[in-house]
Amino acid sequence: MSPIAVVTTNLIQGPATLYQGLFGATEPADTVVNAIPPASSWTDLGGTQDGVKLSVDQTYAELEVDQITVRVGSRLTKVDFTIETSLAEATLENLSMSLNGGTAASGAGWKSYDPNVSSSATQPSYFATIMDGYAPNQFRRRVIGRRMLNTDSSELAYTKDKQTLIPIKLAGHYVSASIAPFHIVDQTS
């Protein structure tokens, strides 16, 4: 039996930071993967709890024939990708993002938020996200979701012994035939 070769510098642990931008916002160049995205286009969503997770779910249809008992092939029929976390900063701005927009107002000593309750036939306000975390060798990894919406329930729970969080599950959507719905880049030096 040969020994197991583990490259310990490929092990990753640590938090990620989540940013939001407008759909179509100028993305930071791959060459600046280790720099904070420009505040003019990207808003830091603040602290998170229990990590930030990228999930890619692929669904394949099986190809089969009567003469062979083993699956003879597969065809990709659906891809869903999500970025999921709980926003620890329960601001009206984060609540608005979790509800995919709405109307904000403010004045001396107050601010308010009203959700968007337009017709279901209206196009939602898609947005972009950046998830900045770690890559192997303690370098940086950036995941850019180009056309996102929160498609999960939103809640604000107030309890005596737990922190109020805003859970989000941002679903990625098709952009175009020439633009992938998400992009991942690792810093290498």
C-alpha cells in the first residue's frame, strides 16, 4: 500500500466576505483577486454567521438501452447554483437585499423600508454578488455570481437567547450564451 500524499497547503479554512452590486456591475479584474472590490460598485454586506457556502447542483438524465444493464450515458438537464449564508447585521439594507429590493426612505433620526409587491409578471431586480474567501496556500479565492436573486424565505427572528440573523439563499440565473452565470478565480502568487 502506498502512502497517502496530502498537500497540507491545499487545505482551506476561514471566513468569506460577501458583497452585492448591481446586475452588470463592473467586475474586478482577475489580476486583483486579492484586493477589496471597489466600494463605488460593490457593497460589503457585513458580518455573516455559520459561513458562506457556494453550492452547485447538477441534474443529469440517464441514457439507457434494453441490451445493457449499466447506465450507458448521461445528459446534463439542469444546473442550479446558490450562495447561502446568514447575514449577522440585521440592517434594513440587508433585509431589502434578502427581499430582492423595495423602497427605502430616511429622515432626521429614522429610516424605513417597504417591500416591492408588484405584479408577479414584473421582472425582478437581479443583482450581482462577490464571495471572497480563501484558496490553497492561504491565497484568495473569488466567486462572482453575475445574476442573483434570493429565492428562499426571509425572516427576522427576535428571541431572548439568540442573535437576530437574516438568512439568505441566493440563486444564480442564466446571463447569456457568452457570459457564464458565475466565475471563480484563485490567486496563485
